[in-house]
Amino acid sequence: MNAASQQFEITVESRQIEEAISCIFHTLLLHRSMGKFQYKEEGSFHISTLGTEDVDCDFINLTYVRLSSEELACMLQREIVHFLDLMRANDVANVGEISIEFYEKRRRNWLFGEESIPWEIWMVHVNVVKPVTEHQHCLMREMVGESLTDIVLSICRSINRPMYLPKMPVQSELSLVFDTRFSDVQPYLYQIRHKLDHLSAAPSLTSTFQKLLKGTLSL
């Protein structure tokens, strides 16, 4: 099975990385999660209601919506902060890529165990620039907010199109489709991957502002 994939590109300053990635990934998990399954008997279950909350960004002019699950938020934050730390620790890499991959497990025979099959991949290409003046910081705050708004709307449009989703599993196979670690939410199985690019150069600050001001930065 070929996994559906989509890629976004964002240009941010270092202090905006965590909020920008969090906005994108929380938006995806909002649409790729369900309430906890409460089984009465095999084939009969009730799905708990999901709660949501608004998040106001500190370094970006943006408010986004995420699931009100502290467990999920903490788990996701650890992954994003790890990526952020890798970028900050490497003076050479100012370009990186982080992705969230949704997958399902399929049982093979007893010898080979389970096989992980990705069915949807969302990649975010991150360019990091270094504003110098307060005016440039203010511009980045506004421009990154506008870019993320476009990305969130693009995600919503994509999610609303007909696309593959794993079949609802029976109780004994629930963990083959959903991540059951959380007490208040049940996202589809996912994993986060990331890498740094030492060979590519991020766009210059001047060119970034020129493109953003002209509305030509491709996302």
C-alpha cells in the first residue's frame, strides 16, 4: 500500500520552531484521533467524547486548537523538543525536516510477528533564519502566523477529501490501529521522524522577507 503524503515548508526563527511544529502536529492529531473505546462486548462499543482547547502562541501571532489531553500534549512536546535541541546544538544545520507518520500493524505468522504499514505521512521542511532588529522579529511574528494559518487550512481541506483510513478494529485488534497508551484520547498509531540537512542552506533573511511580503513563499 502506498502511503498518502504531503509536505509543507516553513521559515521561522529559532524560538518559533517549537510552536510552529506543535501547531501543525496538534492540528493533524485533532483530526486523526478518537475518544477512548469502551467495549460492552465484542462488536459493541461506545466512543468517549473528545475535548478541545485553544492555545495562544508566545512568539507567533496565532491561536490554534488542540485536543485537551495533557498526556498527548506532553508526549508530542518531548518529540518536538528533541528535534529542536538537535537543531540548536548544530551550528551548521539551519535546515531540518520533521514528519509525523500514521501507520497500522498487520499480523504475519508467528515467526515474523507484526508488520508496520504507513498509510499517511505529513512532512514539514523547516528553514531557520536569524532576525537582527526588533522590526524583523515583529515581521516574523506576523508572517509565520499567516503561513501557519494557510497550512492549517490546507490540512483541513486535505482531511475533508476522501482518503484511506484503517477499518475500525475488533477489540482484540485495537492496538493494531490505535495508540492505546493514553487515558483520555486514542489517536491512530503514529511515529515522528526527523533529520537535519547539513548540505542545504536556508533562505537568507532578506530573501525571506521579500518573498513573504510579496506573498510568494510556497507552503
